[in-house]
Amino acid sequence: MTAPAIRVLLVDDHAVLRAGLKVLINAQPDMEVVAEAGEGEAAVARARQARPDVAVVDLTLPGMHGLQVIEALRGALPRTRILVLTMHDDPEYIRPALAAGASAYLVKHVADTELLSSIRAVHDGGTVVYLKAGRPALLPEERAGAGRGPARLSARERDVLRLIASGHTQQEIARRLHIRPKTVETYRSRLSKKLGFSTRAELVRYALDTGVLGGRGASA
């Protein structure tokens, strides 16, 4: 039996971009755009009507700010997963977006395939972050202590953490690192114990804060 298509809401104030995304998403056999909006209040209203599975939201919107939209959507439709698609490539934007309830943060230069795979990943419960090439900037108050976190981890633990935080599945990590999936799970358990985190979202934030998540992420 074929699974229902992923129902997507598009929220961006650029009509041309929305139109392009709509064509791209509707061309996928497992997705459909069920609503779109160019500003925050309309996005929340249309989300209540359409009840999307995934909302693709820009941060810079007229009226309500994107973070307010995320919070409003999470409050009104807790089962709707939120993917931020924005021009802002800065931890000062990423962390608040994740804290507000977003499951993914992508900058607008990502390839079509990366966006589509990220929509599928967050729909399946994953967390995805795509950054531009290069080490993400740390806030001034984080720099002094940032080195202590990664220093506690072995090189292989840092590799596993980076791939987990980037959204890779256990099987994908195993293939990339040439280890068994069971070994990946062992590393993940070890990381959770060492760092005191239990969710992927917490690992993503830690990886961003400490600079472990350098370069581009990848979706699950």
C-alpha cells in the first residue's frame, strides 16, 4: 500500500521562489504542496486549515518574524514538523530556530535534492542542518570554552557526532566510516553518556556550539 504523500506548507514572501518550490515539490511522487503563504499570520491561518506534515518557513517575513511563526505553528499544530529555509547562515539564527521548535535549518543555496531529502528526513523525525562550507562562527561568549567539548572526544567520536548532527542515518554513518551499524550505535550511546544528551536536536546544538559541525550537513 502506498504511503500518503507528505503534505507541505510553503512560507516565503518571495512569490517566485514559492512558485519554483511548489513545482519542485509537486513533481515528487511522495509530496504535495497543500498551502502557501507570503507572511506570518497568513501562514498560521493556512496551516490550521491545511494541517501540513511539514512547513518550509523563511525567517525573514513581513509581519510576524519567522521565529514567531515557528512557535505559533508548534503551538497550534504540534505534529507539523518545521524546516527553516533561509539566507541566514549564522549560529545566532540557527540556535534560536531550533529552540523555537524547528527540526531542520537549511540555507537557500542548498541543492534541490538536499531540500527534498531534508523534507523527507524531518517528516520521518530527523533533525537536519545544512551550512555553507567552512567552520560555523561561534558567539564570543562560547569561544573561550568551546575547545573543551571536542577535546573530551576521540577523533572517531567527533566524526560520528558530526555525521549524527548532520542528519545521517545509522546505516549511512556506518558506510561512510567503514564500520558496522552496531558500532555506530555504540558510539552514539557513548556520546550520549559523555555529553549528557539524549536527542539528535541536542547533539546538533552542541555540534554547532563547539564547531564540530563544520561544512555542510546532510539529510538522513
